[in-house]
Amino acid sequence: MKVVMPGDKIGSTEEYMKGKGVYEEDGELFAAVAGYLVIKDRVANVESFASIPEVLKGDVVLGRVVDVRNTMALVEVVSKKGEERSLTTRSLGFLHISNVDEKYVKDISEAIGYLDIIKARVIGDNLRLSTKEKEMGVLKALCSSCRSEMIREGDMLKCPECGRVEKRKISSDYGKGEW
Ligand SMILES: [Zn+2]
């Protein structure tokens, strides 16, 4: 199913009728919430991601980055800190570029990489995440060229296999094997 973000264009009002989670502007339909786009009988609906009842604002979670977009990373949340077992419900969290680092981040792909494992704090509804704190950020990253696990070298990550150097918002727990 297609994942849409608030403000993503779905189509025109001639193509589809407005369902839930959708707003109209100048004859075009846009997603009002983040979720899955479902089109049935020409009605466009955005079904917002199921909220995880086990996860609350303020919690620290572990997740895997499944998509990196212009201003947002999508994170599959798999565990909550303080609980030994994985979450029974898996859901997608959202890390907006403005919540990645205390420092200004111009390009999210220079802070968060596809398939990175990250530690993040839940800061709002619909699993809105932040990695601004020192302990938050990337815990484990793979080289985008050869897929080896990267090793921390100061503020950067280096691939032990091919020597590639990449930039990330690195957690102070990077490479420790615990979070
Ligand atoms: Zn490499």
C-alpha cells in the first residue's frame, strides 16, 4: 500500500472523491494525515497508521529506517525502552528533519540513512519522533555502498570494508550493542 504524508497530493477531484483523512484545495485532493492511501469505488481515503497503545509520548523507542524522503524519515518502531520483548504491534513513526538534531540539518540524508537502526524519543501523536538528544540518533548503520556495518570515527561513520565515510546524527550509544 502506498504511504502518504500530510500535504502529499493524491489526485484531482475529477479522478477521486474526497474520503476521510483527505482535504481539497483548488480541485486537488491532498492527504490530511500520514497513513496508507486506500482508493475504493473512486473514493480516496487515508487510513492513519494505527497508534501503538503501548507507546506513549516521552517514551524512547528503537526503530529501523524504512524510507528517507525530502524532509522526513519513516521509521518502523520495533521496541520500547524498558521492555524486554518486542512490541506486539508494529507501526511507522515519523522523524521530521526539524527534529533530527539540535543543529540545523540541511539534508536529512546526511543525518539518517536507509535501514539505519535508530533510537528516538516519541514527542507527539502518530509516533512523531525526535533524535535531538545526545543519546538519540543512529545506533547502527550500514555502508550505502557495500552494506558492511559502519564504525564510528569521531563525528563520522567509516566503512571498515571499502573505506567509505558517511555522515549521520550519531547516538552516543552507537556501536555499543545496547541502548
Ligand atoms: Zn563499504
